[in-house]
Amino acid sequence: MNWYRCRTEGRNADLRLFAGRTIDIPSAFIAGAQDWGIHQEPGTLARMQGGTCTDMRMCELIEGAGHWVQQEKPDEVSAALLHFLSGLR
């Protein structure tokens, strides 16, 4: 959501605090395979998986879903979340 806020308000001062930092907790990324957003800036998804998130445990691209994956495929999103969370025990 911060991406939208920064793009629409033209400010990103709040996020400068996190520039160059990594996310060092168990992480998951869930998106629709047809979501244009994951391809908007080439290489971003790979950078997130290979460096930004140092403990990336799941990257799930759900077929048949676009930008609003949680509304388009709620059962698949719930299953992916439960799978991710079950691995944290």
C-alpha cells in the first residue's frame, strides 16, 4: 500500500528510512500469475526473492488471477497462506 501512497502523493520520505534495508523474517509473496504489477518493473520480483527478503519461504503466483488475487481466487490465497504459516511452527 505504501507504493500507491508514494506514487500518488509524490513523497517517499517515510520510506527513505528503509532504503537499502532487508526484510529478515520469514516472508511470503502471493500474487496472481496474470497480475500486470509483478511485471511493471522488470527484475523487481527476482530482487525481492534473491536479496530484499533474506528468508523468502514462498513465492506463489496463482494461475487464473490478476491484480486482485485475494478476491479472484480466495480459496487458493487462503490455502497458500495456511501453507506458509504451517511452515513457521
